[in-house]
Amino acid sequence: MKEPRLSKAETRILEQYWKLGTASVREVLETLPEDERVATTTVQTLVYRLEEKGAVERLRRLATPAL
């Protein structure tokens, strides 16, 4: 099966999860540099897409990089 392609924004969010491990959307947003900050709902949408692609798993209200 072909690996899903990630957008630049999805990759940037996934990089933050690699650094943080398990983290909330708010925690990921707070780690982004000021010039890369977007709305919380935008990060949430990107996390949902990453979950659909199998790149992260939701644990209760947190997400973690898939191994």
C-alpha cells in the first residue's frame, strides 16, 4: 500500500508531535513560532487529517505520533 502524502502544514504539525510526544492541539499550537501560528481550529483540522492518514493516533483528548 502506498504511503499517504503529507502537505507542508501536516508535516510541520507532525514535526511538533515528534518533538513533544503526546500533546494536545493547544500544546502543539503554542510550540509553533509566532510567524507560523494559525487558528486552533486549523491545527485541529490538520490533526484530524493526520489521524485519517495514520500518522497520529488520538488518545482520549491527546494525539501522539504513530509508530
